[in-house]
Amino acid sequence: MIIPYRTSIRPRRTPYTNYALIAVNALIFLLEYQTHPITGNLEFRPWVHQFMLTAVRPQLWQFVSYAFLHAGFIHIIGNMFFLYLFGNNVNDKLGHIGYLCFYLAGAVFSGIGHTVLHSSSHIPTLGASGAVAAVTGAYLVLFPKTLVTILYWFFFIGTMEVPALYFIAFKMILIDNVIARYTPQVAYDAHLSGYAFGIAAMLAMLAAGLTSTSNFDLWAMIKRGNRRRQYRDAVSSGYDPFTGRAGTKQIKAKSPAEQQKDEKTQELRNEISNRMLERNLPAAAEVYLKLMNHDSEQLLPRQNLLDIANKLAGDNKHTESAQAYEQFLTHYRTYEYAEQVELMLGILYCRYLNQPKQAIKYLEAAAKKLTDPGQLKMCKDELARLQN
């Protein structure tokens, strides 16, 4: 038995919409049942049946209402647990309105998939599994390289961390397809339709620029793979990427000193990656400083660079942290919370580095985009102090 219980990232903003969806599902579940007057057993209240999705004669409202009904405690606990596990970060990424629309669309499309494939079935369908599958599919696209910590219990008990890409693929293929297919009263095609919608819709949103992309999401991975494929095909056919024409141009061999520098650079970068995977941020920050002394032009992945810059600021290494934040804003201008980085840079230049011009530059940029009242007040207070 394996049970996932946490991911390696946390939402930067409180995922109120996801919490509200979990609360609404729980409340409706409590209202679904009544005690049978003779047997004393729990049974559905009469009104519940009209909101279940019946494939043979579906009503329009049922494509949404069925996703808020559940057939027992295990059913709702399982769905709400996975919604909490993966939905919080998707809510953070899409925003509250966007996430709500995405969740409801996932419910509708999973219901449509089930109805199309079981059009003659009179068995009613209920449960948030399809919508939750859509959210899980979105998490796979947005955060494929994050780690899911799982508790395993076979002959012995232990924990291990698995990349989200592999865990969700395992859940989607083996659990929600193979196992569910042979489990009575499980609408497995609704699950798979939800996954298909979540993955396809999120890839489309990233490709169209409706959602901000990063170096770590599935769309970026696909683009990098395609570029590598194009480069390999071009080079193998005799194309010279440096001149733009076919040829056999010789590339000048690097000197021993240059080779040694490249090897040292790669060694330091690998060490930073290893320390980050170990969640040893202090050690990663120390190695980053060594890397900058060795080659200041080196650029780390976005989240690694931001985490290290925050760590350096927390350790009162103000000059080094400001340089890291500057590099971050230079290369990752489309970061969705760039105004918070600008605010941090403004405070560093104002309070610790005595560079008022730089401080005003970043504080004014941050003030135009900040939405958090506390952060905005802090920003304006610092600007007022500098301009007096």
C-alpha cells in the first residue's frame, strides 16, 4: 500500500478557492443522507437522485451537480484528500476565479466523457473524482519535477520521494485505469476523461500564454526536447549551426585552462542541484557564492536562484543577495510575483546598502504592481522616507 501525503512545494498565497470547494463538498455530503425509519441505516435523501448524472438521459445541470455528491465516507475522504494535496498549488497558479472555472470545467468534461462512452447505462454516477483528476492532471503539467512524499507499507513501513510526473502517471495508468476498470461501481472513464482534460487544457493555456510558464513545467520540457531534436537533426544532416549553411567548419578546441574552468563550473552547478534536492538550502547558498566567484555569468534555474537569494538575504549577506535578486529580475522578467522581488531589492538598497537611487527605482516599480495591502504600505512608506 502506498499513500502520498505531501508535495515539496507550498502555495505562496492562501488557496481559498480550493478550501471552499473542499468545504462545500463536505457540507453537501453531510446533507445527502438520512436515517431509514425502519432499518436505521443511512440512505440518500430523495432529492439527491435528481442531481446524479445518468448517462442514458442526462440533464444539463447534472454535469456539474454530480461532482458535489459522494457515496460514502471513503469516497469523499479520498477525493478531498487528493484535491487538497494537488489543488492548493494549482489554485495558487491559476488564481481563484481561474481555478474555480477550471475545476467546474473538469467536472463537466469528465461527465461528458463518461456519458459518451456509457450512453446506454442507467446506473447513476456521482463524485468529484473526474474534477479532481483534472486538477491532478494540471498539477502534472505545471509541476512535473516537484517531489511527492509517499508512505509505503508492504513488508515494512517507510517513506520515499518520487517526482510528481512519475507518481501521477502511475496513479493515472495503473490505479485509475487498470485497477479501477475491474472495480465494481467505479466510473473509470470519468477519471480518465478528467485527466485528459486537465493535461490538454493546461498545456494549451501554457502554449497560448494564458498562464505564465516556467523552466520547470511540462510545456517547457517539451519545447526543450523539441529544440534538442531539431538541433540533432540539423547537425546530423551536415548543417553548420554557426554559419547557417552546410559545411564542415571546425570548432576551435578549448585550451586546457578553459576546459578546467568548464569542469569546475559544472562541478559547482551539480553540487548546487544536489544540495537543493536534499533541501539543504544553506549549503546550496554557500556553493552558489563559490560559483559566482568562479563565473559570475552562470544562471541557475528560476526557483533555485530565488530560494538562494532569499536565503542570502536572511543570512544578512545583503550585497550577495542583491546581486542574486538583480540576476533573477534580469533573466526571469515574466515571473508572476516579480513585484515582491522588486520590493525586496528596494528594501535592501534602502536600508542596508545605502543606494537610494536603486532603491527608488525598484520600489516605484513594485508599487505599481503590488496588491497585498501590507506590502504596498511598506513599499510606500519606504518611498516616502527616501523622497523626504
